[in-house]
Amino acid sequence: MLQLDISAAMGKAITPNKGIPEQEFSAILTSLRRYIDDFVKERKKGEHEWALDPSNEDTIAKVKEIAAFASEQKIKNIVWVGIGGSGLGPKVIREVFESPDTPEFVLLDTIDPYMLKMYDEIVDWKSALLVVVSKSGGTLEPMSVFFHCWQRLKEAHGAKAGDFAVGITDPKAGNLRSFCLENGIRMVAIPSGVGGRYSVFTPVGLLPVALLGGDVDQFVQGAKDLDESCSNNIPDENPAAMLAAAQFLLDTKRDCKVRVIMPYSQRLESLARWNQQLIAESLGKVETNNPIPLAAIGTQDQHSLLQQWMAGPRKQWHIFIREIEKESFTVPTEVDGSFSYIAGKEFGDLLDACYKGTAGALTQAKRPHVTIAVERLDAYHLGQLFFLFLTEVVLLGKLYRIDPYGQPAVEIGKKLTKGILSGEE
């Protein structure tokens, strides 16, 4: 089960004027008890539709069917077209599950012509499965890339091209839905009330897990089990509430505006970027207080940002994410004498030492941080990580009094871009 340790953010560890005093923390937990109850009641009324997704047996069955078809057809390339949450969630899943034994997962979340041309030349379209994700079917980037990929698929398969494509879109309306119906493309639905950044337990996340050989049932079970903890109205037994409390108090009471999400696992690099989007688009809606997320990765960013974090303005706090069990891979026993202290050691132990060194250095500098630990990085625990952050952002919306759904400022940019391309600007 996922573990959350917030002790290094508390005043007891780094002095009350730098960390969170117990009295302030107790007060915010009282408010959170009410907000947790509200969250549970709202879900019973049909709100927060994303939280129901892990229990959608019909969707789980459909993604398994598509994965079975891909296996039967000996698919070698999965070409995934999506942007924002429709690309970042699958990218996390690719990093966790892709291996030499799985199909190659080609994520096209860009309209950079150089990158598109490169992938166009790499993909074997005769053994490719094309998946396009656009809830509205009107987003410029994925739809423009999809039309190019669809042309390639038709060149490879002719009239049977639709058999090798999947559209993930709104179940009732939209341009992509119409196109799929006209061209015999199989569709699976994103529920109407679920936005892109909340969609990881819809086919947007479940299909990549299935296609890459992950255990879909364990992925949703991890979410369900954590949901039970996140519905607990005793806040100190609820990891999402505890994380939300730390975030809110460090921002509003200690002026730690920047939230650094820093996994110590290369396979979770994109989880930090996924959470960055989740926080920025959900809560970046007022000019006073809201978190400013920053994705980082250990150990690389120890060598690029730690100096700033240790000695620069006290404007940030850290969320470390680490896995306890790691792949066994060792340093050779024969190394230069000056490095005898690492001879024969597991690389996992080196990674742990780097995490502990960074965390300890921040504590000595009286800089707050928390740590999320999972026993191992598998489908079950990945499902827990996703559900933790999704519930946290809802509770943060209540604490900050910000609606965590919708992104009106982003829509302005989309409208202006369309106008420029249409010759209206």
C-alpha cells in the first residue's frame, strides 16, 4: 500500500517558522473532515465522475478486447495520438510498462514537423495500431496528426484500415466520433463528464496498460483500494487529505509557492509532468494563492537545481516519490580505488542514498519536503499514485475555493489559434 510521510514538512523537524506548526495543521484537518464528507456526498449525486471510472466493467472489457486483437494481429507499433492529459497519462504508462517484449509505443503529442517526419519513417504501418484521443474531436494538434496517420494506415491496409484504428472520444457527439462512424473505426468512450487530465481511469489510461501487457484489473484495484482510504473522513488516515493539508499550509502560511514533484525513479519522470498539468490547469485560476507546480527528476536535478533549492529564496517545497523494491543491477566489484565505497553495490542502493542525501540536505537547510513511497512500481501501485493525486486536487479545490474542473484560459488560446489558421486574425 502507498505510504505518505509528511514529517519533514512539519515545524517539529525544521522549526515552526519554516515548517507547519502542529496547531495550524490540526486546524486545517478539521476543515478537511468536512470537505471529505462533501466529496463523498457529491460523488453519490453523480459529481466527480472520474472517481467512478475504475468500476466501469464495460470499459475494462472493451480495452481487453482491443489488446487481444492487437496480440492476434502481431502489432509491433502502437501509434498513440493525443495531447495534454490524453498524452501525458499514456506516457506515464509507457514508461512503466514498455519493454523489449511489448510493442513499441509511439506517442505523438507534438506537431513539430521534424519529429513527425522522423516517426513517420520509423513506423511500420502494416503492423501498426493507430489510436487517436480527442474528446471533442476538435483539438487542432491531435486531429491534424491523426489525419496524416490515417492516410498512412489507408496506404498500408486499404479498405481494411478502420480495423487497425481506435478512436477514444465523446460517446454522443463530436467531429472525431462522426469520422469514426463514417470510416468503420472502432470507438471507446471517454465519459462526457470526465476531462482529459482526469481521464487516466478511462480508456485513455486503461488501453495503454492493456496494450503493453500490464494488469488492467490490478491497475483499477489499486485505485479502488486507495479510494477507500481517500474517502475516510479521519484526515490523518487519509493520504490525499494529508497531502492537500501540507500543500495548502506551505503555500498560504509559509510562502512556498512552488510545488516540486520529484520522483526518484526514471520510470516516473512523466508522472511528475502529468501532476504538473493536473495542478496547473485545475488550480491556476486566481492571481492570489494557488500552487505553482514544477516537475523534476532524481538524481538528475540534484545536479541542476539543488543549489537553488538549498540556498536560493525559500519559495519551494518538495514531493519525493520513491519505490522500495528495485531491479537488481550492480556496480562491478573492480572499480578505481577512489570509488571503492560503491564497489559491488546495487544501483538501487545508490539511488536510495542519493534520495536520502537530498532529503537530508533539505532538512538541514530547513526546507520542507514530503515523501510518497510505493512497495514496487507495478500496475496496482501506479493506480494508487494516480488516484491519490486526483483526489488531492479535488480537496485542494475546496481549500483554495477554486473549481478544479475546466480550463477557461486555455480555451482562449485555442480560439485565437483557430482564428489565425482560418485567416480571421
